[in-house]
Amino acid sequence: MLASTDFARAEVIVAATAGDASLDPVRAAHPGIVWLEAPRGRARQMNAGAAAAHGRWLIFLHADTRLPRDWRDAIEAAERDPRVSLGCFRFALDSRSLFARAIEIGARLRVTAFGLPYGDQALFVRRDAFNAIGGYADIPIMEDVDLVGRLRAKGRLFRSSLPAVTSARRWEEDGWIRRTARHLALIVRYLAGTPPERLVRLAPARNRTRMYL
């Protein structure tokens, strides 16, 4: 995921929880990456990464998600349409399970019907639009849903057909049906008005490291 051929001419910034020594071997192996420490919390880490970046577009990439080889094509296509404020890739899981295919179909339907991609689709955002809305809200969960909603008020969503592939490990460990049902319950409660501070108690374990281009 950090191969120089994949990210040539791109600025790669990794924001990790302060004091997390588990990344020391990766830091040593990739000295060309900008490494940041940020307070615990996905929104805070992503805002820290965005603040350190200099490009016109920001890609928010979860540590367990891989960008497609031709990811630049999607950014260039979005750049050509001034009405676009953000974009996303197609959600995919690195599993041959039929449950994985069903989840992928559900994600495509959600994006098509409601214009609501999640963070594991490697959201890419115009910097000026991101700055205009004040970045990610400092909430413990659903920060991606909140961001997409506010950016959609600023412009259009660009949907790329290229797949951003996410590790299926957590679904396999938690159970395909159990984890999916929990995700559905969380989004329904959030849209019904349950505060994120209450929702986070019900959420599956979350990754602490995020990557930014």
C-alpha cells in the first residue's frame, strides 16, 4: 500500500495515535512519508493529516484499505467538473465469500440511492471545500457521514467505478451478519438523531491509523 510506484508525486501523510510504538518498523522502512502523531480519535487524526497536506485534493484512506492502481484517473475526472466537492471509490472487500459480494452490492445501492459513501471508500475532497466547512467534526463516530452530508451541500458527489479494496478481516472475525447488522443499526440510530457520543459505545473496534495523500 505504501509502494513508491503507487504514490509517485503524491504527498503521503500518516496520522497515528500519539505514543503508538507499533508503527516504528513501518516508519523506519518508509522515511519518505510524513508521519504525524495526533490525539486519539478518527476525526482529529484526519484533520491533523489534512492540515499538514498541500495538495488541491485530499484523499482520506483508512489503514486497512488499498487504493486502485489508477486512482489518479478518478481525481483528474473529478477535478474537471467544478461542481464536484467530493468523490469516492467503489467499495470492495478482499474476500471471495458470497457475504462479501452481498455487502458490496448493498454499499453500491446506498451510494446510488442516497449519495452516502462511507470512509472505507477512500473519500477524496477538494481542499477549498474541506476548509470551507471546517473539516471533520470532532465527534467520536459517524464523522464520515457527517462530512459527506456537509460537503454535499457545497457541491456534487463524484462516484468512481474503480474499487478501493478493504480488508475483510474484521467481518470474518466478528461474523459477516453480526458486523453488518451492527453497522446498519448504528447508521439508522444516527440518522434518527442518536448522539454520536452514545453510538460509539455500540461501535465495533476502530482502526487508529489513517493515511492521507
